[in-house]
Amino acid sequence: MTLPRVAMFSAQQYDIESFRQHPLCQQIELTTFATQLDHKTVSLCQQADVVCAFVNDELDRAILQHLKIQGVTHVALRCAGFNNVDTDAANDLGLAVSRVPAYSPEAVAEHALALIMTLNRKTHKAYNRVREGNFNLNGLLGFTLHGKKVGVVGTGHIGAALVRLLSGFGCEIYCYDPYTDEKLTETGATYTSLNTLLSECHIISLHCPLNEQSYHLINEQSLAIMRDGVMLINTSRGGLIDTHAVIKGLKTHKIGYLGLDVYEMESELFFHDHSSEIIQDDVFERLQTFHNVLITGHQGFFTAEALTQIAGVTLDNIVSWHTGKVSKERFVVKP
């Protein structure tokens, strides 16, 4: 049997290394492209059987049609979310779409907790002060996390991992999810309505997928019912938040702290070095001006363990599709 030819897009050096170091990589022919997959670059797939894509690669109907014409049979996502894929189009075209449904969920949960702790105790500001010989504590006042009400929106693998971490801090945890995780209720977490969670909690962390129902989940209306000075954390998908509404919330002090590892228009910015350029995104630049906003560049997944798991599961998806031995729970479209 010939080896499947795989075209990997948005390939960073760490992606390439984690894939090539995995034994299953010997069962594919891997070609890597640093560029994103979009309408300008789809022609690079002419010799590929499989496209390996990441979170900001474009996989709309037009691109999927191009892939089909060029002989691609499988889109292998090396991420959990698939909101960037037109799954209806993939199904119509007979293209398989696989993903990595769970990879080291603790990695993202720990990053969410790091954003919470950093924003609260202002350790990033304290670090800079001390390096400059400034030991003044004014402006660094935080709050005790123990006993605070924390809302976790979405209790899949990552949300559940965060609940377990927060339980150790003695937080009062509210959860919202269509499906109740009984193991989490045993730890003391309480499932409630979204409105109750939004109105009651001091800290709200988003861990739900992006779809038509969750798009701009955080908007002017949902912000209005939150506590004044609420802490909002998003390590899931940028589109969950209406950025303009959040900026307004920051200006009116409705939002007291904002921690983002994702951004609605991140595809133009994240995963690349723009330090010698003038960033053209005025909305992002406005966010950066707030002293109580902390933004990281979609690095929540970025641990050695997670990269190893992502490479292993993605490669297994590719090889299993090629050999006809498919793990159904990893395929969101299986013609």
C-alpha cells in the first residue's frame, strides 16, 4: 500500500518536530507549509491525499471543493475545535474530517488558571517593578481566590479539568453545560442556568465550542447581568466574545479583569512574529491599552505533553483512515 501524502499547513517548527519524532510519521509522506491554508494557498495541495490543518486555516465550501478536485480525501485537524470547517460541505463532497477531541486538557485548564492568578495578583506587573528596583505595593492589590464564585461555561475535558483545579482553591464553582458531569457535582460544583452563572460569579471562564448558538455568547446583553468588576477568561475560541462589547465593558468598569488566550480576529496575528511591523488591527490595539487586560497568543495548548498527544492522535487518524480502521469518535465527518 502506498503511503498517504500529507500536506501540513500553518506548520511551526514545533509542529514539524513533534510529528517527525513520532513513530507513525514513518507511515506517511509529510510535506509542511508555514503558510495558512486559504484561497491563495489551496493550490499547494495538488499532490496531497490528506490536508493537516490547524485552528486558523480556512476550510469553507470553496476551499473544500478545490481540495476534492485536487484529490484530497481527508482533512485531518490537529486541534479539538472544528468551527473553521464547513462540515455540511465536507459531507456533500465526500471528504472525511477528523480531529483531536481531547489532548492534555490540563494544559489549557492550567493556562486559564495562570491567567486568573496573574490578573488577580498582578505578578506580571510586580515582576517588572522589582527588576526596576521598585518595591512599592500600591496598585498590586489582589483578592483571595478561596471562597469566590467561579463560573465555568462548558464542562467538557478542559472545563472539567479547570473545575478540579479550582476545587483545590476552595472556590464556589458554578457550571453551565447541556450535559451534567456527575463526577464534578461530587466535588461540590453546582450546575445552574447560564443567566444564574453570569449574574452570580466573580470569575467566568469560557470552555465551550464555537457554533451558531455560542457565537458572541458574551455580548452587551450578557455583560449587563454580570457583577460589576467581573473577571472574564477565554481560552476557547475568540468568536465566543463580542470584542466591541467587551471594550465597552472595560471602559465602564463592568469588566474588572480580562484574560484572553484567543481573539476573534486572531488569524491575522497569532503564531507569527509581528514585532517589527505596525499592527493594523485597531480593535486589538485598543484592547492592549487597558491595564487590566492580559492577552497571550493562543498558547494554552502549548506544552510538551500536549504536542506529543496532538501528533500521535492526528497521525493515528490519518493512518487509520488510509487503512480503513477508523476511530469514529475522532471523525466529525465520515463519508
